[in-house]
Amino acid sequence: MPPTVTPTELPGVLVLEPQVFADDRGFFYESFNARDFEAATGVRDAFVQDNHSRSRRGVLRGLHYQIQRPQGKLVRVLSGEIFDVAVDMRRPSPTFGRWVGLTLSAENKRQLWVPAGFAHGFVVLSDVAEVLYKTTEYRYAEHERSLLWSDPTIGIHWPVAGTPTLASKDAAARSLDDADTYD
């Protein structure tokens, strides 16, 4: 059965909620079914890579994108809880520089579809979180870019106190005004 799909304020960025079958033994759901995904979203992109990360509370990963060979990402949480964010990096778009964020968790089982042309990142809200995301393009380190998580021009309201734990590339990321964008 296809997931329930809810559009966000950013056209193309979608929240997916699977049908979960639960009983006293636990639960079961299809986390991905290509036919149902296409029927529910209209997205025909093939996924070519799965990425799995484990991070502790306060770690912020992102905001990442590939300027060439952009990736669409289907993000879900296997354990714990994150605040997940997408930022429109398509300069001609009427929503360029706008962001959307929501909580994804192992408990709510929501997924976020982030199409190509968006930067993506998340911060861990639980003690530990494991995140799995499918991508529509392979990773190409030479095309990777990082958008500054705290850029006041974008104004993301991250639900963390103080400065999160960042990778060096994310700490040195560019602001939207200086970032490579999709034209």
C-alpha cells in the first residue's frame, strides 16, 4: 500500500508516512517500494546508493548538496530522533533560499523526500540517532558543497541550544550569498 504523502511549503519536498502494521509482536512496514513510491509521489528517479550514519546528540550534519550530479534523497530514521531540513538551492525558483524542517524519528517512521536541487542536513535530538537515506545519484566528492547551517539569510530555526557539533567542512561552509547554486 502506498505511503501517505503530504506536501511541504517547498514544492517537491514531501513527507511520506508508511502504513504500519503493529501488534503484540512488534510492527512491520514497507520502508520502500519503488512502484508505490512512484504512484504516491510521481517521482520516477531510480535510487543508486544507500547511506547510513550514526551520530550522537547535538551533531549537525549538513547542509550538503552536490553542485553537479545532484542527488535526490529519501531520508528516514532507524533509531532515535532528528530535526531534518531541506533548503532550496535553485536560483530561478520562487522558493530559492527558503527552508523546511520537521522531526523524523524511529517512532513516527516518517520519511522526507528531498529532490535534487536542495541542500539537506539534520541535527540529532536524541542521545543517538541512526539515519538511512537513499540517493538518486552517486557521491562525487569533487562536486560536494556545504551550505552554512547558521546563515541568517536563510534563518533556520534549529532546535538546539548553542553551537552543534560540526564536521570541519560544515563549520567552514559558505553562506547562501557566496554558495554555488543551481541556475
